[in-house]
Amino acid sequence: MALRRRRRAGPQLTASLTGGAPGLPAPSQLELDRRAFRTRRSRRSTGVALLSTLVFAVVAYLVVTRSPGWPRVQTTFFSLSAARDAFPDILRGLWLNVQVLVIGGLLVLVLGLGIAVLRTLRGPAFAPLRLLATGYVDLFRGMPLIITLYLVGFGLPALRLQGVPNSPFVLGTLAIVLTYSAYVAEVFRAGIESVHPSQRAAARSLGLTHRQTTRIVVLPQAVRNVTPALLNDFVALQKDVGLISVLGAVDAVRAAQIQVGQTFNFTPYVVAGLLFVLLAVPSARIADGVAARARRRQQTGSVL
């Protein structure tokens, strides 16, 4: 019995010592040499990148700080006292941007997915829905977001219709959802069309209806294929939520503008910009990680 257990544990022990997975054959010596070479190359590339970045940063710092107009620029754009005074108001305004980002992002996903499904409907009976979805995408994808904000933020309240909100928060979120849902719809549509037709045929051969095939087979694969692109759109959305300030909403950008109008110092704009950068960096890194994971998943099976 002990001998049998030892024999069963033998491949797992060998795999753990050589870097393979349990149940799979151990990598060849050629593959181990390739892994070692890739590790050395990665370390060398990292060292060169760090050194070149450090040299560039030092050169840029010396060029900027030794320029003739640097003292005035430092006082106007990088005043620590002005940043300290404006930071609380800008941070409170950023909370409004975060609310628009969360609510608008969820609505964009739902509306964009619905439009993408409408655009991929087949059959002549669904032609009006496809034309309507196509016209929506062409309209709001081609129109600048700032113009959509003006039309929705100032045009809808001017109609004086009962039940139409006047809140810049609601109207700004609506304009952002209308614009970004058009972009996200095209991303979803590309993901749906990337699913191989054999997947649909196999699902239909198992007795699934068209709706079940779309919901169970097509959409999960489509969403997984376009997740990196969706995350990139989310990063872009994080910046554009600052445009609701044109409607009078006191967000981070408007709070910075108020401080600039009072002090005639542009440092609050820099503070607001840095806060948006800090908000976007984690999402950008997550997007990079998801894209790298997708590449590794596609390359699985090519390792000897």
C-alpha cells in the first residue's frame, strides 16, 4: 500500500520539482532553458528600463527647473499653500464625480449590451430595430460629448415638460450614458461577432432556442473577449465625468475653477488633475492585467 502511494506521488513530486503541473509531463530541458533565458532577459530589460527612466526624469527636471520662467510657473501652478487650501473642496467635488462614474458606468453597460444585441438580431422582421440601434450608435458616437452635455443639460429643461429633472447631476449622467453606451455597444457587438458560428450551431443542435443560445453560449464568451476593451472605456469614462461641470455641477473641476477665480492661481486645476489621475491609475493597471491574462490564456498549450 505504501509503495502504491509512493508511486502515485512520484509524478506529482517530479512535476513540483521541475515546475510542471500535477498530472502533466515534466517540461523538457529545452523548455527549462527557455524559461531561464526569459527570466534573465526580463530582469535585464527591467534594469535598463529603470535606468533609462531615471536618467530621463533627471534631465527633464533639470531642464524645467533651470528655465528662465520656472519661478513664475512654480508660483502659479505648483503652489503648496494654494493646493492645501483648495484640496478639501476639490475632494468633496470629486465624490460627485465618483457617483456619476459608478451610476453612469452601470447604466452604460446595460444600455450598451442591449443595443449590441439589437444590432446583431437576424431576420427581416427585426430590420427596424437594427436600423434604430445603428442610427443611435452613429448619432451619439459621432457627436462630441460636450455638445451632448449642452443639448441634454440645457435643452431638456427648456422644454418645460413635467417630470423632467433639472439637476445637473442627473442630466450630466444622462448625457454621459447616451454617449458612452454607443461606444460600449460597438465593443459588445464586436465581442458577439467574434464568437465562432460553430458555437451557435452546437447550441442549436442541443435544442437551445435562439434566446437561450445568446444568453448561455454567446454572451459569456463575448464579454470575456472584450473585457480589456471595456476596461479601457471605463478609464476614459473616469476622465470625462469631469465635463459635467459645464452644467453647473460642483464637482472637482468646478470646485477648482471656483478656487482659481478667487485666488487667480491655477494650482487647484493641477490638484484636480492629479486626483483624476489617482482615480484612473488602478483601473488602467487592472485593464493591463486582464489583457495580459487574456494573452496568456490564448498562448496556453504552446508550452512544451
